Amino acid sequence: MPPLPCPGAQIRIWRIGAARPRPQIDALRATLTEAETARADAFRTARDRDRFIVFRGALRDVLGRGLGLAPDRVALAFGPFGKPHLPPGPGPAALHFNLAHSGDLGLLAVCDGGPVGIDVELARPIPRADRIAARVFAVPERAAYDALPAAERPMAFLRCWTRKEAYLKATGDGLSFAPERICVTLGPAEAPRIVHVDARPGEASRWRLHHLDLAPLGAVGALAAAHDAAAPRWLDYAPEDAERSMRGPRPCPS
């Protein structure tokens, strides 16, 4: 389990659009490691390659500004289930981040006081959604989902899924922890929250789920952070704006 976040943690969310001029994409590519460049080049389509470059390059840019480093000097480590994080060492160890993307839309959450998780999905019908829900929804979630009119189920499915994903990304568990063991609210009139997590008492009071209003962008999103963290502040990512947008991290009180 991740450490307890410190009270009043500050969260910023950058909206990142993948559609960018070629010179900007090339500049972001130049900040990637050899391994990241190889990963980008492994994509079959130019669109997917450019998306990876923009999202990973933006991550490096924003973190670099916060750490006082050039983007290509930002070292990333990875947890046992693949979640990237800053390795131990000199600098603001309290800086946490998480990146999500769907299509051309990326969201980068940065928190100065504890773990954070974010997820986004383009609003769209999910093939075989009812069958998937039967497998990955908790029993109360499935009952709430089945009780909704058919026209409301696609968005309810995405709300439920992004909330589960945001929590699992915040904890670093990923899908190593079965999503059906997590129960969240999903109804259109319900506040987003964790109802319970199997074998993890107290999670509902430890974490807060935030609904991300992405309807104008044609997407559904969720953020998981400390229960008493400040409401997230939204920013639009542009490389030349990153330095002005990022304040220095605020360490937790000892």
C-alpha cells in the first residue's frame, strides 16, 4: 500500500492534446530516453507514435520544471506493477504523478503531497459492456448498473471503470488487484466515492474520488487522491507555459 498522503496536498491536472505541429513533436521526442524512443518507434501507425511522444514528452517537461531539471534529465523508476514514479534521491521526494490518455486526449495529474491516480476514456459505446460488467463489477455495482435505463448504461459503465482505474493507479496495484474487489458509485446523481475495497478496511475514508468534467471534450474521467487533498487545479499543457504553471513542491510536515 502507498504511504498516507499529507494533509492539504495540492493537485494540478494538465490537459494534453496530442495534435501538435511537427516541430513541437520532434522537440518532445528529443527529450525521450533511448528506451522510450524505441518504444515510440514500435507503434505501427504514425498517429500512435506521435501520441506516445507527446504524452511522455509532456510528462518529462512538467516534471522537469518542477524538479529544476531539463526534461531529458528526469529519471523515472517503476513500481512492481509498472506505475512510474520518481526514484529516491535528492530533490522533492513528495512529488507524485500519474498520466492517462485516450485517443488524442491526455491528462497528467501531479500532486505535491502523496499518491495520485487518474484515468480517462473517450465517451463511446463499449462492445459487450454488459458481459464485461458481469465480470469486473462488484455485486452492488452490477445491481446499480442493471437498474439503469439502457440509454444511461454506457456512461455509467465508463464512470465505474475510470473510478476503479484511478484508484488502482493511485495505489500502484494496476490490474494485479481484481477490479471486482473494489466497489464505487456509478449512478448519474451519485457523488463519486469508494464504497468499499475487499480486505482493505478504511479505504473509503483514506481516498477521495473526483469526477472530472470532460463532457465538452467527449470523455469521461476520474481522479483518486488523498481524502483531504485540495480540489485539483486545471491547466492546459503547452511547453512554453510549463515553467509558469508549476510551482515548487511543498514537502509534507514532519
